[in-house]
Amino acid sequence: MLRIFDFSILDRYLFRQLLGPFVVALSALLIMGAVDIVFYLAEVTVVSQLSWGIALRLLLFKLPAVMTLFFPMSVLFAVMLVIVRMTKDQELVVFQTSGVSQARIFRPVLVFMLLMGGLNFAFNELIVPVANRAFSQTFQAQLQSDHFPALRSQVVFRVLNQFFYVGQVNAQAHRVRDVVIFETSADASKIISAKGATWSAGTWTLQEGQIYQLDVHGNLSYFHRFKEAVLPMGQVFMEYFFPPKSPKEMTLSELRHRIVILEKSGGDSRPLWMELYLKFSIPFGCVVFGVLGWVYSTVFVRSSRSWWGIVAAIALALVSAGFYFFLMAIMRALALDGQVSMWMAAWLPNFFFLIGATVLKWWV
């Protein structure tokens, strides 16, 4: 039985051969991907009179998110470049005539794919959320006077069987004005209104309000006027009104926590589910693209004179990379529209190309 992580000289040799092209491909793709960001930041810098130092910081904060998308493509080109070079230099022929099968040569390549996928996952979990958060905070601070908007008006939200209307929210003062709370149950309904409220430690303190209790027929069964009343709210109010992070700024645990809160309050959690599944499917794309690179280079490049085979392999790799992200965008749109499940939208592109590559290799 093969021990995948017991590296021999051959394994270390192939791993070193793959690492260099991967870094070069990732750097080249990152530079091309950053061009659009540079144009946008340059326009914002000129129009909004930001300093070029701030623009450079924003660019650096945005690069990690772009980099994670290019990991699979870098694995694809690294595998293809190494296998094509080894074919042209007759190294694969030497290995095979020495009794080393393609399956044995594929072993360190597979380990490389898995490691790059794991690195992509760790990068997307530990670095990208922090960088995206820093980008948002820096951008908001520069364009909105160093703080988020303090006031919000006419906010409506739901927590379980309670419906809230708030006329105005002052985030800095922790105060709200014109509060109406409607609570329903099987045998009665309750309406609470107040001129204002403050919040701290997960509670609201309502001021100058009334409580109306209605029976099942809609008749008034209880009325009470109060100067001050305390209403427990937990963290739902703060989480709902002021979500501290966007989905792309959250880790897995934060996404799960936010999904629970949104689903309890009747909010739309589909974008969060999509982002959660993508955290796993995109790193697995390193394996899928690595398999594509292996199949294209071994199927179409049979000898050192297979120039048309090299052209065909490169063309197929470019088309596959473009179609992969096109298919992911289409599936994401369908999932957010409710036509397909989030899990299918995130994983279908991987399954499509992995099955396609396996069929192509088996058929040839």
C-alpha cells in the first residue's frame, strides 16, 4: 500500500518542480487580477482626494481575496508546465522505462494539490476575512468622516414572534426613538409603544410608553402606562442593526452564528450559506484543476514533438478556467434566486470538471 506522505527522492524532486511554477503562475495571475482594482482605486483617489498611501493600503487589503481565487488556476498551470517539460526532456520516458508508473508519478502531484488546497482554505479562513474587514473599515473611514453612519431611520425587523419598528437609531448614543413592538401568541396579542429607549448589556430600557393586551377577538383586555420598562433583547438587536462584518469578512464560525441569527429573525440567509459552502469548494478546486492539468498534459502531449498537443492542452486549460468561473457565477445566481440549492451551486463546477477529466483520461 502506498504511503502518501512518505516522500522518496522522486517525490521531493517532483514537489520542488511544482512549487516554483506555482509561485510564478500565482504571482502573474495576481498582477493581472489587481489591474482592475488599481484602476478603481486610482479613480477614487483622484475624485475623493484620498492620499496615495491610503490607496496603496486599500490595494494591499484587497489582494488576499483576489489571491484565493487564483490558487486553483495556479495549480493547473504548474502541473501542466512541469508535466510538459518532463515530456519534452524525456524524463517521463525514463521513469516509465525504469518501472515507475504514471500512478506513482501522480502521487506527489496529488499531495501537492491537497497541500495547496489546504493552504488556500487556511488563507481564506485566517487572512482574507481580516483583510476584507480592514479594507471596509479604511474605505468607510476615509469616505464617511472616520465613522459609520450614526443615525438610521424607520427600521423594521423581527425576532421570533416579535415585530419591531424603530423610528430612529443613534448608534453612538445607544438610543432609539419611536419604538413599536407587536408580539403575537396563540391566545393573545400585545402591543408596546414607547417614545424612546436606550440599550446596554443586551437589554432595552423603554421610556414613556404604553402596553396594550388584546384577546383572540381583538378586544382590549389590558392596558398599562409606564414611565420606564426593561425589555431583554440579548445580542439580537446589535447583530441585526449593526452587522459587524459582511459575509466575506467572516470566518466559518462567524458565518454559522450569523446564519442562526438571521434564520431566527426571518432574514434571508442564502448569501451566507453560499459564502460558507464556497469556503470549502474553492480550495477543493485546487485538486480539480490539478487533475485537469495532469489529464490535459498527459493526454495531448505524448512526445517532445507534440507541438499541437501543447497548444491544444494550453487552449483547453484556458477555456476550462474561464468556463469554471462562468459556471460558478451562473450557479450562484440561480442559487440566490432559489432555483437550485446552495450546496449544489458551490460544488457543481468542481464535480463537472472532475468527472469530465476522469472520463477524458479513461476514454483516451
